[in-house]
Amino acid sequence: MPKLVRLYITQVAIGFGLAGVFVAMLLWFNTANLWHLVSHSDKGLLAVAILWFANGIVFAGVQFGIAVMRMKDDDDDEPRGGHRQHLMQREYAVIPIPVDQGREKNAWRKR
């Protein structure tokens, strides 16, 4: 199995495990009276499964993103510096535009 696939499966399993702990804590601490809603409904088990699955997707994505961003690339250890870029020279002349100075100030407001 390729290393990237193994990394993905491992991080997704960790993410879903963390989501399970998160949902268990939500139920244990009765956040927003969630334990009462789940335990007194005939669809409570389905609601917990959907809550766990939805949070698992989010936690797995974040966990995999963190794992990928923490991967070290050995090629970036030495400082390379930048390459000097030359400024472009203008090939056109600046043409002045005449402006009528005889107009009254704030003439556009008096309309």
C-alpha cells in the first residue's frame, strides 16, 4: 500500500476516533439537553450516528490536513535567496491632459 494512502487511512481513523470522543462528551455533559433528546426519542440512535459521522468527516479532514502540512521536505533547508528582477522601463511617453480650470468648485453638487 502506498505511503500516502496509509497516511490517509490512519489520519481518517484518528479523526473519526476524535469525533467519537467529542460526541460522547457532548452526550456526557448533556450539552443543550442533548442526552435527554437522544434517550427519549425513538430516532435517538440514528441522530447520534449522524452526529458522529458528520463530525467525523470534519475531524478527519482537519486531522489529515494537519498531518500533510507537518510533513517535512528536506529540500527547503538551505537558504537560497531570491533572484533579482529587473524593473520594466516605460516605452511610452507621459502625455499631459489639459483640465479646464474655469469651472466653479463643487459645480456637480448644485445640480
